[in-house]
Amino acid sequence: MEAAVSRYRVLANVVGVLLIVLIFIAVPVKYIGGEPIVSSIVSPVHGVLYMVYLVFAFDLYRRAGWPVSRMVSMVAAGLVPFLAFFVERRVVAEARAQQQAST
């Protein structure tokens, strides 16, 4: 399960950073500055990595046997700026505690 935690952790942070870049840099540059190039690069990259993040989140959710509400919070983490960092810390801590308790 540690590999699933590590994969989830990396993608949660990457998706969180890309979402912040998208919302606070790329979108304003597109609509205020009139330059869509940053948004046209960051948006698809975030979209693809978010889909990979969802696969990794589901894998960790399945391995840990958590309730659906935990999966919903993990899904929301990639959609709300800054939420990914808080959810990632909580999910990783709970997964590692569960893993230690089972050994």
C-alpha cells in the first residue's frame, strides 16, 4: 500500500500546483492580458494529470477500504484550489496510520 500512497501523494501535489497556476495565473493572463497561450498549455496538462490522479486516488481508496465520502473528498481536492494540499496530508496520514496498525 505504500506505493499507492506515494503515487497518490505525488499526483495530489502536482495537480494542486497546476490548478493554482491555472486559476491564478493562466486564466487571468488569458482574460485580462488577452494572451491565451499559457492557458492553452496548462489547461490540458492539468486535465490529463487530474485523470491520472483520479486513477491513483481510486487505487488508494480501494486498497485502504475507506468509505465513499473519503473518495469524494479526494476527487474534490483536484477541483478546488489549495484543497489538494490539505486533503493529501490527511489522506496520507490516515493511510500510513492504517498501514502501521495492520502490521
